[in-house]
Amino acid sequence: MPRQYPIERVRDIGIIAHIDAGKTTTTERILFYTGISHKIGEVHEGAAIMDWMAQERERGITITSAATTCFWVPTYLNSKSKEDEYRINIIDTPGHIDFTVEVQRSLRILDGAVVVFDGVAGVEPQSETVWRQADKFEVPRICFINKIDRTGASFEKALQSIEQKLTPNAITLQLPIGEEERFEGVVDLLSQKAYAFGGDFGQEMTERAIPEELRPQVDAAREKLVEKIAAEDERLMEKYLGGQEVSVEELKEVLRKAVLSSKLVPVFVGSSLKNKGVQLLLDAVVDYLPSPVDRPPVEGVEPKKGETVTREPSDTAPFSGLAFKIATDPYVGSLTYFRVYSGTLKKGSYVLNTMTGERERISRLLLMHAAEREEVEELYAGDIAATVGLKNTSTGHTLSDEAHPIILEQISFPEPVISQRLEPKTKADQEKMSESLKRLMDEDPTFRVHTDLDTGEIIISGMGELHLDILVDRLKREFFVEANVGRPQVSYKEAIRNEAEAEGKYVKQSGGRGQYGHVYLRVKPKERGEGFSFVNAIKGGAIPQEYIPAVGKGVKEAMDKGVLAGYPVIDVEATLFDGSYHEVDSSELAFKIAASMAFQEAARKAGIMLLEPVMRLEVAIPAEFLGDVIGDLSSRRGKVEDTEDRLALKLIHATVPLAEMFGYATSLRSLTEGRGTFTMEFNAYEETPPSIAQEVAEGKRR
């Protein structure tokens, strides 16, 4: 079947924002206007199409990113023809910090993003996080200031917060007609047209005259806009400075290029809940966000030669795709979501997983509409779709044409910061639990499970209390596994202070063949976040090549067990520089044990410190409670970085160790008569004070 939509008319976009800014509501409106849904789903009624998990509907938040496809003809074309239609693949992402992995993996595979802001709050902490993630993946974006009809909303203040906290390159493309309950419509500054929204749902968009009282503001804003766009193009600048008329088409063309290169970020305004401004936002997605061919060719590594290779976003190039999400579906089993970067993929064909080296058969191809799915025969460059039943493919794996293998850049995920003990309630639960936990781990790379070797207990780790809550709830509902859960515990880490060397020798003689392994290791600390590296510096065959990997494994196992208090050791370079072996008695096991002994000894010599996760915190409170709340944060070893005013509230920015934050929601409520709110996200691992480190090591700190 030939491609229905030329690749230039495809948009792969994400909707990203702080929790409660209105991402899912905006996506629901888009689905309504594009005819995908015929009824508007409301988040607050638990009926949103994109929030399809039971937990999402109950809590009114997005937990897992949902993918959907819709079609749009720009309103200014006044056309009903399929020829003018654009295909928009959308991913609606969560706003809660515990599910940041969903935003990260979505941005990795998207071409553009719509960043939604609350018209009252402006830029919030998680808005900054998602913005930084979009910067990291160089994703062009447009902004949508939502909820402009709420009490206390201010377009000017929200815009200022974007300019001050996120980017000085934000430019206003629309002005609201009225604010708060007086919000009626918008003025498009480029075309100098005003639009009002009527009908039961605000779905009828009609052109109207620009209100006279807004005229001076509109003229000044347009002048500033034209100047900023003209500055991006020499020819246009000359025309503008020469006093010649610059057409809307010329402005749009230059603005599109500036958005694609992330030099300008257009800002739009509206109210998704009241259906005002969403149609014009869809026009902007088509006009300014990139199609797959507007993005640079994707780069990767040829697995055998290790050379850098690229893939053009074209249907004729060899197939390459990136699996960005694994989801468990009760009806079809394991769903693998992936983005096609180049080439085409037919149902029934085979692809190579270049991370594992294994072939995978593509039995079915599905286009996703949240939890609904549509079977297709073939996929093309730029498509985002899912397939069923891949055996060994995980998040971040590359799928490619067998004859032209490529490994695309993997997605890196943050380390979990919080752990809980998990205990099956019955023998039947025990049997089902390990399989169920494995499936949840396949889905979510920030969820880890391990068994405590000393106690035999199962420990689950994740990004926050809500994250683990949801996963335990899913165990019960989706996998029918009942479990008792322990209190949340902080995931501490250990690190070494200095460089040191040590010898590890494992010799065992007992009738028959003995065991012999002998190594010299040097350990040195690395920068936070650089991870572990093993260097083989053996010269002259002091240890045969076949035992070297076993030494690396032994070091890794010793690091996982910890040295000081049984927490994993991180950010170390271990160098194997000498040793000896025995012709008959040496074995992989002996070298593994010797390496483990050498690492423990070297780490003790180097000095071990305990690291704790420190969180970045933003607390919003009425001004009269400022002193009490800051006092409480200080008692939790918090460091207040600054405070600022937002409307009638005081905002406190601070960093606080996670260990001191359990039960903070209750404390804050009682300190502020229930009026304070806070958001928290992981900041960094920092050294734990000696007195507390000692308590943790002795197992007292519960």
C-alpha cells in the first residue's frame, strides 16, 4: 500500500508541561477537532481518552505517555480536501516528576513539542525540567499559555516568566482578547485578524474585528514581532529597514526556519477547557514545527566496524527504528512502541535488534490511538507505531534492516532514589510475583527490582513514593498479585574519596584440582554521574585474556554489594594492572573472587563515603507562613536558595535531602492551614554528614 501522506505533511510532536497545566485536556481537544473522537473527554470526570489507565482516571493525572494519530487541514485553507490534510502523531506525556522517564523517552523520538503553561502560574519547576530535556534533544518547540480564563491569569506575567526562566527568544504571535472570565478570543498578530469562539463547546471559530481598545497594544506587539523575525534573515531585514511591506507569507517562511533551528519560540494563548484557541494551535503545529525531513539525518554506529553512519528520513533508505517504550496490554501481551527513522517496514518481515544481535519477526503493525489500535500492513519513515510479541527488545534498543545494521544513540535514564520492601501475601502470589515484576521492569527503565542477599527480601526502587504506589497498585490490578509493602527507604549510594591500589589473591587447595586467582587493582573516583569503567592494563600476559572479563565481573559484583553499608558503589574507574595465574588451577570463578577481594580492599584504602539523594524543592505558600516553613526546612537539613513572589504567594526554592522529606506533605498542610503546595525533583547525590552516615551504616536510621 503506498504512503497516504507525503513525509513533508507528517508531524511527530509531544505535549509537555508541569503537572496540571492542561496537557491532557489540550490533547483531548485536538482529538475532538481532528475528528478522532466525537465526544470531548474530560480529565476531571475521569473520561479522558489519553488517560486510559484506571490509576490515571482515578487520580486525574497522566502516568504513562499515550500515543495517538490525528489529521488536520489548517483553518486558513478553508478546505475539506484530503489533499490538504496533515498527519499529526502526538504523544501526551506526564507532568509529575516521578514519571520523568516518560517525558525523556518521548522527547528522544519526537521532532517537535508543544509546551503548555498555566496562565496563572506561568513557568513551574517541572516546566523547567521538561524544557531542559527538550534542549538536550534539540527539539524545536512552540508555547501555549493555557487557562487564560482562570481567576488570576495574566498573559503578560506568564510570558515574562518564560522569557526570564526558559528563553529570551520567546516571541508573541497572539494576544488574548480579555483575560480571566472576560476572555473572549485571540488576535493573530501576523495576519492582524481577531477570532472569537462560539457554539456549545467554543468549537465555532469566527473572524471578528480587532477591538479598538486593543489596537495600540496590537500595533506595538506586531512591530516588535516583525522586527524579531526580520532579524533572522538578511534579505527580509533590508526590506523591513527600507520601509517596504513584508508579506505574511515571507514572515511565516523565515519564522518557520528560525523555529526549526530553535532560534525563536512562538507563544500562543487560549483555554483548552473552554475550547478557545486550540484550532489555531493546530495551525501553528503545521506551520512551524518540523516534519521528519526538516530534522537532521539520524546518526548511529555501525556495530561491526564501530564507524559513525547516518540514515536519511526517506522511505528508500534502509530501515531503522528505535524502541522507546514497552507496554503490557491485557489483550495482546507485550506492545513495543517504536519510531521509524528511515525506510519502510512490512508486516511479516524480519528485523535485527542490533543491541542483542538477535532477529525479531514483525507479526503485526499497529497505529495507536491511546488504548485503541488500528492494524496496518506497512510503516514508513516518520511513523510512530507499535508491534506485538517481540521477544528480546527493550526500551532504547535499535531495530534495523539485517543487511544494513546501525545502533542509534540509546536513551539514558536517571537512577532510582527511593526503595521499598515487597513481600508476597500467599504462596500463589510468590509464584506470580517475579514474572510480574520483570514485566513492569521491562516497561519502566527507572523501576528496579533486586533481592537483598542478607535477608532474602525483594526490594523495589523507583523515582518517588507515587511512582512505587502506582506500580504496586498495577501489580494488584493487572497481574492479580497481592503484596505487603514496607516503609519507603532512601536509596543511598557509596563512593570512594581517593585513588588506591590493592592485591586480591584467592588460593584454595583441597584434594584434586585447586583454585587460583591473583590480581592487582587500582581504583580512582570519577565525576558524579560518570558511572563505572573497567580498564585492562595487563602487559606481557601476566593474566591470560580469557580471565580478564571475569575480573571485570568480580569488580562489578563487589560494587553492587557495597563496602561501607551494603549500598552500591558508583562512579569508579577500576584498572587491572598486574597479577598471576596457575596453568592448571586458575579459573574464571577464582579470578572473579580475587577481583572482588581486591576491590573491597582498595576501596577501604581509598576511603568510602555515603551519598544521599538531595532533592530540588519548590514550595508555594501564602506569605504569612514564610518564617514557619523556612524554619521547618532548616530543621530538615534544607538549604533555601531563594524566595520570590508570585501573585499572592511566596515561592521558596530549596534543596533538601530526600531522607528528611518523608511525611512532608502532612507537615506542610498543618503549617499552612492546608494552603501550601510543593513540588520536588531529584537534584544530585551528595555526601551524607558523618553522624548520619554512621547511623545508616549501623542500620539505626529507620
